[in-house]
Amino acid sequence: MIGKIYLIQNYQREIKELSQENKALQVDFSQVNSLPAIETLVRNLNFEKAEKIHYIQALESHVVAEKLLQTK
């Protein structure tokens, strides 16, 4: 009986420690993934904001034909 009580107390202590660690990880995750942190990362990687985006429309049959010609 005393052994079971010890195991229960040990498991309760472990659950409490894991819960605290989980809360700390959630805080760390939210700080790392915050908008200011991401903006800093982008700035440090020398990314630039795209001013104007141009889209290219390609026909699938043309792309397939192009691939077939390259394999010959």
C-alpha cells in the first residue's frame, strides 16, 4: 500500500513538472512565432518586399510537349 502511494505521488509530481514545461514551451513558441520575430528574421535574411507580381499563364499541353522534347 505504501508503495502504491509513493508511485501516485511520484506520478503527480511528474505530471506537474511536465505541465510546467509544456506551459514554458507554449510561451517560447508564441514568442518565436510572433510577427515581430518573423519580421526580424526576414530582415536578417535580406528578403525584400515584392512591389509588383507578374503571373505567367502556361498551357499544360505545351509544358508536357516541352518535357517530351527534352527527353529525346
